[in-house]
Amino acid sequence: MNTSTKIYIAGHRGMVGSAVWRALEKKGYTNLLGRTSNELDLRNQAEVKHFIASEKPDAIIDAAAKVGGILANSKNQYEFLMENMQIQNNLIQEAHTNNIEKFIFLGSSCIYPKLASQPLKEEYLLTGPLEPTNEGYAIAKIAGVKLCKHIRNQYHKDFVSLMPTNLYGPNDNFDLQSSHVLPAMMRKFHEAKENNNAPVKLWGSGTPMREFLHVDDLAKAVLFALENKLPEHLYNVGTGSDVTIKQLAETIQKTVGHTGSINWNSNKPDGTPRKLLDVSKMNNLGWKAKIELQKGIESTYGWFDKSFKG
């Protein structure tokens, strides 16, 4: 890789894709390629086929996906499975057909079994049942991991999969119907503060443990994978430490400045009891997360307060 290498970032307007774009620009890369969903429908095989064949990028970073929290995942299992399969299958196939040597596939830690031992190691994949609330999304991402693995083994191409933990940061999705836990909490506390510090209602018991990675740290992991030939096909990307959902809520509440009460609805699902990644493989190769959760939440809220329009 050099700074003139032509790199296509699929999903470059999303939280992950935009962070990757920023990281590459900061490193001096000048030949970055992006298309909005209106310009290129990644679910459409013919469109993707024409785009990749005509543009001929040297590398592809797949940061495009249909994503959401517990509510969106559980209510739209078919769409999460089908659309993510369409997106990744089209990109992987055309990368393979056009002899693109470097492909970075981005997934999620939800690919691992619901009750697997903690912390989650890469080899735990497919050793037990998945979390039912996001089974569709997880199965799609598992298929992507396996496609990249088999292309790597059969055709000796540098296809690698990175599985990040729960992400947050600028350009996150703050829609309360489809967002993940951290941005949803941030918006709820912000709006409650604006509404005379009204009580905030949160799902579940607050006891599950979760790990959170700032998207800029993930972007640096992608840059690391781009500039190095990693020896294996699958790597976890996270901080290696976690907090309870209750601790997360209290941290966000304090950062936002909300002084009202928190009401937990234990009739709502908690999801997986704990989801902590073993990130020793990436750490041993030379990448490590740098942004502490408190600092990351503060900077994200600063962005939200300035940029978000409900």
C-alpha cells in the first residue's frame, strides 16, 4: 500500500466508513473512493458488478451494512439477514472476480454464541446457539467471515475479517427506534435534560456487561490491517474491558448533565448477559485501542450536542 493506492470504502457516509475515511486521509491517502446509497445500491448485483469492474480499486473496505439495536434487529430479522447477505456477497464476489487482492470485511462481535465463555476468542465461532434477538444479522456476518476465509485459503488472496465490539462515536445513529444502546441513552438523557430533567426510562435490568470501542480506534485497526498482511483470517477488535449497562447509563447521565431519575424496565430484554472480546491476537500484532470510555463519551456527546438534529 502507498498513499496513491485506490481504496474503495463501502458505506463511507456511515459511522464506521466515515471514521475509516478520516483515518486514511489523515495518513495521507489521496485516492479514496466512495458512493452514497443513492449513487450505488450495494444490494443490486448488476450495479456492484459494473461499479467494481469500471473503477478497479486496489483494495476494498466493506463498512456497509444494515445495522440496528435490539428492537430493530428482533423485529426485522429477514431484512437484516437478506440485505446484509446481498451487500457483502456482491462486494466479495466482485472483488474476487476482478482480482482485487486486499479486502477488509467488517462484522460484529454478535457473531459469537450467546453463552460462550468470556472473553470471546475467535475460535469460539459456531460453537453454540446465537443470541435470538439478532440472529439474522449475525448469520449474515458469519457467512461473510466464511466467504473471506475460503477465498483466502483457496485463492491465496489477502481477505481479512475484523469483528469489532459495540461501537460509538461521531455520525452514530441516534434514532430511538433503531439505534444501539449507547447513542440511544445519550439522546434520551439529552432530551430529558432539556425537558426539566424528566425521568429516563431504560430497557432491561442494567446488569449485562458490555464492551464499547470508539469508532476512531476501529478505524486505526482497519488502517493497520490495510497496511499489513495479517497472518490469520479473523480478528477481534475491542478494548478488552467492559462495564455494566447501569455503569454506562450513569456515565452518560453525568456527561450530559441530566439530574433526574433513571427507571429500569426489567420486563424488556437484556440481550446477551456478557459480551467481552479477547483482543490478544490484534494486540500481539501491534494494534491496541487508545480512547478511554469516559473520554470517548465526552467527545461523542460534544459532537452530538453540536451536530445532531432530531
